[in-house]
Amino acid sequence: MAEPMRDPSFWVLTALAPEPRHGYGVIREVDRLSGGQVTLQAGTLYAALDRLTALGLIEADHEETVDGRPRRYYRLTSDGAAALDAETERRRAAVAAATAQLSARRRLGLNLGAS
């Protein structure tokens, strides 16, 4: 079984799943997808992009210059899509286990907010 993915990597891969994006586009998409619960800082983002590129999970798609500044776009690779799919299933199983345990607690008449 693969090691669980770090949250920044999960969110970057998720943001890149439908289409290539540049760094700031990834930050905005992660914010949107997470309902504002996850805010990637530039340092975290670029470290994740470098790590994911080295692992072959993403790759540079193209570059453009906007207002004199280079903008590199990244895209998900086939290996990246497979890794995201596996991590999504791992997280889904974890949520199902927690949901089942909370349901058992409710059946026992225990308050969810009680210590």
C-alpha cells in the first residue's frame, strides 16, 4: 500500500486534474475546491510542485509571459491521476470508517459533543 499523501500534494493534484494551471491558478482553485478551508502559501505550493514533478505525478505543460513575467503551467500525468485516484479511495475509506464509528456512538445514545 502506498504511503498516504500529504494534504498540499492532494490538493495540488486535485486542482490539476481537469486542466493545466499556473501556480497562482492552483492556489485559487485549491481555495475554491476546499471552500476556503485550505490556503496554500507560495512556498508550500512551489515545494509541492517540485516534489510532484520529481515523482512524475505532474509535468510542465507550457509557459507564457504575462506582464513581462513568465508563467509556467503544470498538468497531471497519468501516474499523477492514478496516485490521486488511489489517495481519494484511501480517504474515502477513512471517512467511511469514521462515519461508521460515529453511527455506533449514536446508536449507543452517546452525545457527539460529550467528552
